[in-house]
Amino acid sequence: MSDAPQLAQVTDEPLSVADHEAAVADKAAGAVVSFCGVVRDHDSGRSVTELEYVGHPTAADLIAEIAAEFAARSDVRAVAVSHRVGLLSIGDVALACAVSAAHRGAAFAACAELVDEVKARLPIWKRQVFTDGEEEWVACP
């Protein structure tokens, strides 16, 4: 792991995957793998017009904790991960992350696991608005 500062945040500002890739740059890294979770225009056969993400007050601390867990792995150089909250439009980035590692296999694996871990543990809930005016909350306890 490098001593580079991590990027781990929950924010209402637009996200850039390029910024996340830059945040994990490391001279010892031979691979940088990134992921961009984008708001799509459909879900389960229904047309979606917009999404709203609402985060629990602990979400920022928890995303930092998750990033630190991944950054502590011996095969990972650096981690950057952010989740957006607020009202998002189709095409907006909701989740951005990047992982650097000495080798591509470790970078691919860590990035995929990071996305799954954030989706499983981060207390952020999604409200989908459909073209027919109905809405539903997803992953909301």
C-alpha cells in the first residue's frame, strides 16, 4: 500500500472517474482499474426519469472505513471511492471508484470487490421515479 492520501467520500457534487484514477496514481502501480456506476433510464422493464440517493449521517465515515480496508491489502497500492447523494439525472455518475495495484489481476479483483462491498454496506437508499409518475425506494430498510 502507498502512503498516498485516499479519496473516500459521500457528496452531492458531480463525480469524475478520471479524478478517482488520478487519486490512486502510484509509481509502483502497474495497473489502475476504475468503475463508473451511471444512472440508467430503466429498471426491471420500467422507464426511469430520475433517481434520488439519500444517505444516512454515518455514510461518509463508513465509506472511508471501507476504502481503508481495501487500501490496507498488501496487493493494493491505493483506493479512491465516492458515492453521490441528491437528485441525479439519467447519465449522471452515482458511484465512482479506482484501485491501483502492482498487477492487473489484483486491481481488477479489488475494484470489483470494492463496488460490491460499498453496495452491500453503505447506508444509502435510492428513490426511483418512473415515467408514469410512480416512484419506489430501493434498498431501504
